[in-house]
Amino acid sequence: MSETAIGNSRWTRRPEGSTWGDWGPDDELGRLNLLTRGKVLQGVAEVREGRTFCLSLPLDYPGGTAINPRRHPPELRPTVREGRANMALPLRCYDPTALDIMCDDQVLLTLQYSTQWDTLAHVGQMFDVDGDGKPEDVFYNGFRAGSDVAGPVLYQNGQELPNTARQGAQRLGVENMAKSCIQGRGVMIDLEAHFGRSGEIVGYEQLMGVLEKDKVVVEPGDLVCLRTGFAEMLLGMNKQPDAELLRRTNCALDGRDERLLQWITETQLVALIADNFAVEAAPAKPCTADFCSTLPLHAHCLFRLGVYLGEMWHLTELADWLRKAGRNRFLLTAPPLRLPGAVGSPATPVATV
């Protein structure tokens, strides 16, 4: 089943329950459209103590590639000045009258290695946007894989072909998030306080029970954080993560739970942010349909709704403080890098209470 809209150059059918076109035919922000001036003021109103919390892991965590073999730790090195490493370099090497000592460095960075944002260009789906019976590879609001979001090579009959399209996210890139600033009201849901290190796959019923017990209310435009304990456990592994132990002992959302997905739709939240690896359980529970998304919550949020996902945030200190204070809301400031064309970004989020 799908919904139909008229007058969009990229699609005539949109996924059922999606927000495609709700903010215009060329919208690249999705639910960020709900992060209004009013929501920023609601976040500011939560600041009573003037206390701040850093919500990012060190950028060289988790360490190694056990969590994701395609993502590597940052490689930090100095720039080079006339054949010399430009780090603690006395300029008197070049000018005997100079007093300066210079440092300048560079980094090779996997953008989604540590504390990160997923953009709407991170995960797309096959979907029949034209109603012609031929599914196409598309992203949020019907932007096309291979042109709007393109890699360096295409494959045909097993052979690599040059891709003449511009590479990266020409649409839906992280620069859209950065320009929106990502500041508003954060809401903490403390899953670890209720499920501990049980490895619980949290569905709608369990989540509603937590919200009721902790008197948490999620409203349109909120930035919702989920503390599971994953990041704190990760720090204790000292850059030698046991991926299986982390996944087995820390809870995550059940991306196959349709009622949970419907709750995300109905609340009109802007982002789901967790201290774990993927927000949802990965791998997901088995699928009963012929064709399924391997990351169903990613598909629902990024592809259908334009809801952003934050992963591996360090929420421990903030969550502990909020629970002790009997609070669950705060001002969250979390812009990504303004790097045009990127599909994800590191973040150094700050919570203010």
C-alpha cells in the first residue's frame, strides 16, 4: 500500500505513512522542520542550573574495527612544512629571528566511527515511486541513488564502470542539518534504569511502561535520547571492544514492532538518539515478509519519516543527574560538521540543565 501525491517530479507514490512532500516537493530536512523557534525556547526554558554535560565519546572510541569492520579509528598526523612534520616546529629553522613554534595537524576520519549523526542520506530503500511496478533505489522524499546520492563506481555485469555523477550526497547531505543548528528540547528515556544489562529488545509495551513510570512525555519537535549503558560499558573496554558482549547485555529498540514504529510516527519527534550502536537491535528480529529491511527502524525513521538517528552518544552522566534531580528534559545543542555531501557526521553534543 502507498499514498499518492500529484505534481512531484521525482515520485507520484510515496510510502504509506511517510512525510514525503509534507514540507514541499524538494524538502531535505524532514522532521527538522518541526524544530522551530518555539521548540528552541522550550529547550532554553529547561535550563535552571547552568550546568553542562558533554555527550560525546572520545573520537577514537570504540577502538579497532570489531563494532563495524568498515569503520576505522581516526588517523591523526601533522601537516608537512617543507619536508618537516609541522608539530612543535620552531620557525627559527627557516628564519633565525622567528620566536614562533608551530603546530598544525590533519585527520583521516571515518565520519560515523564514534558519537555520530545519521543523515537522511544514510539509508534508503527500494520503492516503486512511479507506480509502474518497478521498484527503484531511492532515499527520503524520492531522491535517487546514483545521482542525488552517488558513489564512485557503478557495476554492470560484474564490471566496475566510472560514475560520471557527482559523488556523495548532493541532496540530503549533512550540511542541511548543520545549517539548521540542531538545538532544542531533549528528553531522556532511561532504559538502563529499568532493564539493566539484560539485553532486552524493547518494544512498544516495554517502552510505554518506562514512560509511565518515569513520567516522561514526548511531544512534537522533541529530541529523544535513550540511555542503555552501552557507551559506558564501551569506555570500560579501553578500545578493545567485545562486540558480542555489548550487544548481548545492552538493550535496544525493536525495529520490527509496528506499534513502536507507529508511536514514532504519532509523537512527531525529530530525532531518536541512543548511547548504543544502532538505536535499534541489530540484527533485527526475523522478518515474516518476502522482502524486508535489515534495519527496519532506520528505514522507518530515515527513509519514511525524515527522523534523524544519533548513535553511541555518551549519556551516562546526564542521565544519572536527571534521574537524581527528578527531571527528564534539558536543552540539547548538537550540530554536526558542516561538510557538504557527507551522509553522516561526528557530533560533540552538549546538554544544559
